Amino acid sequence: MGAPLILGELVDFITGRTITDTLDERYRQRIAKILVEEKGYLKEDIQIQRELPLLVDASSYLCKIDFAVVLNGKTVMIVRFGPGSIVSRERPALAAARLLEPYTVPFAVVTNGKEAHLIDTASGRVIGRSLDSIPSRSDLLDRFPNILFTCLAEKRLEKERRILFAFEAIGTCPLDSEH
């Protein structure tokens, strides 16, 4: 895969910082606007490009989470963008939601900017299949008292690390590797 086509610079909708303008970034900005303008999240609720370091055997990789939504001090949803088919992105998003925090983030969204799948991370099932299925801020705040922030056993977390590493890092240049 080649380097992305750089179209100049644009202002990030969430942070107000100047960033590189690419086709993918334009979709990310559209998703950010949907979260704020249609779903009612505050910009302060949304963390962008959250880093998730992965260490598998002697190799490490830094996975980026496009958007992490935090309400009442807890990450309740992640949103991962990728161009093309979103079905193949479901499993790595599920793994990322299970690894990002010490608890399982309850919801994961995968989107290509045109369609989206909402995943219940406890069951791993897709529970919504459109951009409209992304829960609003008020929906999640209403559900918040009943949301379980469960922890997985270390053995399960290790499997999730390996799954995410396989999807994200294999075929890329790892940050750190001992051969």
C-alpha cells in the first residue's frame, strides 16, 4: 500500500489543530462531525488518536484508536475508521475495545464513513448496521447505570492482543522488534 495522497492541510474538528489533509482524514472529520452534531457528544467527550501499545512476544506495535468516547470518566465506546469493507474490521475493533482500558469498553463502532457496524463488546455481536445505529450521548448516559465495565482474564487478554497484533501489525513495520 502506498503513501496516502496529501491534499494540503485542514483544521481538526475536535482539537482545532492543523493536520494533514488526506481522503481518509476527510472521512474521519465527517465522523467527528456526526458524533458532535448528530449524536450530541461534546468535543470534550471525544479523545482522538488514542494510543494502544501492543507487545506480543518480542515485537511491539502502536495501534491507534480514531475516537474514544468518554462519559462519566469511563470510555464507553470506540470508533475505528477504515476505507472499504467494514466487516473485516469488526474483529480487530472488538479486540481493541477489550484492550484499551483495564475494563472492556462496552461498545465498538467500525465505519468507512458511509456505513457503520455497532458491536456489543461483551457478546462480540453486531447490534447495529448503519451510521444511525451509533448511540447518541443521551442514549449512553441513560444506559450508563446499567452498563457493565467487565474485566477479562489475563489469558483472554493475551489472545485479544495477539488477534489485534495479527490484524494491525503484521505486514507493517513494527516499532520495536528483536530478531
